Amino acid sequence: MTGNPDQTDAAASFDPLRPRLIRVAYRMLGSMADAEDIVQDAFLRWLATDRAAVQEPEAFLRRVVTRLSLDQLKSARVRREQYVGEWLPDPVVEAEPVEDVTLPLMLALDRLSPLERAAFLLHDVFGLDFDEVARSIDRDSAAARQLAARARTNIRSERPRFPVDKAHGLEIASAFFNASRGGDLSGLQALLAQDVSLYSDGGGKRPAGYLPIHGIDDMMKLHTSLLRFIGNGQSQLVSYGFINGLPGFVTREADGILQTTALLVEDGQVRAIYVMRNPDKLGHLGEGGVH
């Protein structure tokens, strides 16, 4: 941006806020690519704004990002209806657990209306008061409060009740990887809850289940079949970490493409498994499996 003082000035005030704005957009949309596009659009609007008249740039830009995300959600819902197989949000892999919005909660948020989702995230997750929430979603404070309350009721069961300890979560992730990839079916079964579920997202681009698998019996049948047809040693571990707040791991599969596996752990057992195989949702991960 050298040679254009106005762009340089706009970037100087915008760039420090970019990570937080991407976080808002990603929590709204579940897509890292869409979130980055939204934030770039917000920058262009910031560039065209009389910035000297803006008293609180972060609040102003958060409102812009929220409204752009709400517009995007309308078209996202149409795309979601045409999506092939199970839909999961883009994986964000981090070294530390993030407990504010875990992967199951993101899936629950996806069932809300766009305004409910925005009100809940802005107030319950990002800590804004309802006056600011109202300004962001272009509603009055009473309506914003009601939207957040309705969202809270609808997703109460998906809030993390007993977040898994970091070390324990990574220990289970390691045990799961070694058992599932090494053919230790008895060891794998010991890790799973009786009502375990598996959700896999291939987006029609790579093989994945079109519907979730529920129950330990069907889960073990699946892994037995995978070992028979694929064999051991087909996955190369890239890294362990926390995927959308859940312990898990990144692997490079036999086709050379990355894959993420996130584990919902409750009472020391794996209650749900979330596998991302869609290459379109893995492009933002680097060689080490981190965005």
C-alpha cells in the first residue's frame, strides 16, 4: 500500500483489528474463506469512510462485519441446502483449547435464525451490552435481548458443561489416533461412549458419510471395514491440537490431502467424532495443520 497515504492510514487503524473481526465473521458464518472476504469488504468500506468522524473504530467495524455477515448468511443457507452430505464448519486448529464456541455449539448456532445467532454471539460470547448488540443488528435493545434469550434456550444443551482438561484431551486424541490408525479395535472401542456419533464432511469432493453414524456397534463396523479395505498406516500424523475447541489431530491421508479429526470428550470417553475431509475447507491450514 505504499504510495497511497489514504490506504496506508486506513490499514494502520484497521490491521490491528483484523484478527478480532475475522473471529466475529467466522463465528457467524462457519467459513474461514467467507469470513476473510467479509473482513476485506469491511476494509474497503473503512477506506471510503470519514474515519476522523468515527469515535470507536472497533465498534464501528464490528457493526459493519456483523451486517455483512447477516447478508451473507442468507445466501449461505441456500448453498447449505444444496450441500452434498453432512455440513461441518471450517476447522480452526489451535494449540490451546478455546471454550467460548466449540464445534458442537457452532453446529447448534447454525440451526438458529441469523439474527438470533448474531445476538447470541455478540452478547454471550463477545460480551457486548444489548444497546451495542441492537446497533449492530439494527434492532432495538428489547428485541436484541429477546433474540439472545431465544437463542440461549435453543442451544442450552450444546454449551460445554465440563470442558476437558488440555492434557487429558490431547492424551485421548493420541490414544484415539493410535488405536484407529493402528488397527487396535479393542483399544478403540474402550475409548468410545456407547452412544458415540460420527459426522464426516467430504463436500462431495472426497469419500465421506452422507449421514451421521450413531452408536458404538455401527462405529466399530465402520472401522472394521475401513481396516479391511484401506489397511493400517495410511494416515500420517501432522499435529495434535484443538479443533474448534475440541481435542483432535490433523493427518495427511493416502491421497495427500489434509484431514482433521475433532473429538467431543465427556466423562473420559469420546462422545462424538467430527471429521473434515472437504479440501475446500482445509486450504487455509498450513503444512503444520494450523491456520
